[in-house]
Amino acid sequence: MSEAGPPLPWNSEAWVEGVRAFARRLGMGPEHHALLTQALSHRSLADVSPHGDNERLEFLGDSVLELVVTDHLYRAHPDYNEGQLTKLKVRYVSEPSLVEAAAALGLGPLLAMAAGEEAAGGKERPSTLSDAFEAVIAALYLARGLDAVREFLLHELIEVVDPTIVWDYKSRLQETFQERMKVTPSYHTVAESGPSHEPVFLSEVSAAGQVLGQGTGRSKKVAEQAAAADALTKLEKPKRRRRTAVSRQ
């Protein structure tokens, strides 16, 4: 690395103290400083990070997040059926909720990344923030165990996110496909049922010749939002697994 390049965050006293303060907030001791540093290190610094980037931790944190949130919802809502629990879980573990929680936690300023990545808005990028939040979950799990993660997610995710807010799933799906595949999903009404005064529409969303999801609603707009939500649910986990696999090639 050129001596003329920008200073690395690990050489910055202010950054190191910020990480230490964050560790204390999480109940993590000095012996976990390296682990938390890794969780806060973007892959753009993979070649120079003294502890590696956060992609492996994100992989682990993703599964721990799913387990803890699913367990919490199962216990908190004994009257909910599987479909209701699934929809609620999606609200909590999908990217918009993780970004909201990461922002409330003040995670963005703590992230270490290459200067070019930061100049391009990397510290505010939703995918980067949600990935970092999952990496922090993994670091906390490895350092303090599952009970500590439960307490953390209860206060920093469950109590922060309002699951009753309806997201614009169509916009989110379009952003995802524009960013990763440069294509725009399209919607089609494939069926209509019920009486004329109270119809039910079935819509499906597709991209690149592949059906991504289906949804129903009392109007075409509602059905399309439901289809987009279904597509996001299916794409969320495979997308992350594929990216992790490619990064190792």
C-alpha cells in the first residue's frame, strides 16, 4: 500500500476509541476488540484489514438473527398461525428493518471502509448497514452467547422497528434488481375471482423470464405489492448466499 494513501481507521485513535465504546455498550470486553473490529470492517478493506472483513460474520449473524427473532415471535404470539408468524418475521429480518435498527444504533459512522467506498456513500448504503448489523450480531454471539443476542435484539430491533408499517415492496424490489441485475421487474394479473363488487386479484412479478413471486389483493395495486413482498422473502437469503460464494472465488 502506498505511503501517500489515506490513513487506515485502525491507526486512528478516535476510531479505535469509538469501537471500544461500542464494545462496552454491547458488554464485550477488551479481549473481543479484534472480533468487533472485524464485524465493522467492510469488504473493500479485505486486503488490508488486520482481522479480515465482516462477510463471514454476516453469514453467521444472518442465521442467528433468524433463530432469535423466530423464537421470540413464536413465544410472544401463541395465537398466531404459521402464515402470520412468517409475515411478521419478514418485517423484522428484512433489510429495511435492519437498516432502521443500524441507524438507531449509530452503526454507520463506526464502519471502516475504503476511501472510495465511503466517498460513494457506503456508510449510508442500506445493504452495507444491514450486513454490518448482522455481523455485529455474530460478533456478540461469539463473544457472549445466545442470551446476550436475545437481549440485544429485543432492545435494538424488536423495540425499535414498528412491524405495522407497510413498506413499498415494489420500490424495494425494483431497487434490488436494478442494483444487481440492471433489470426492472414486471407485474401481471394472472387471475381474478370473487363477485364483481368485491373482486380478488392474483398478480405475479417476474424478471429476466423468471417468476419471482405471487400475491393476492382486493385491488391490482395491493396484489402487486403482495407479489413483490413474496419475491423479496424468497430472494433475501439466496441473494446473500450467492454473494458470499462468489466473493470466495
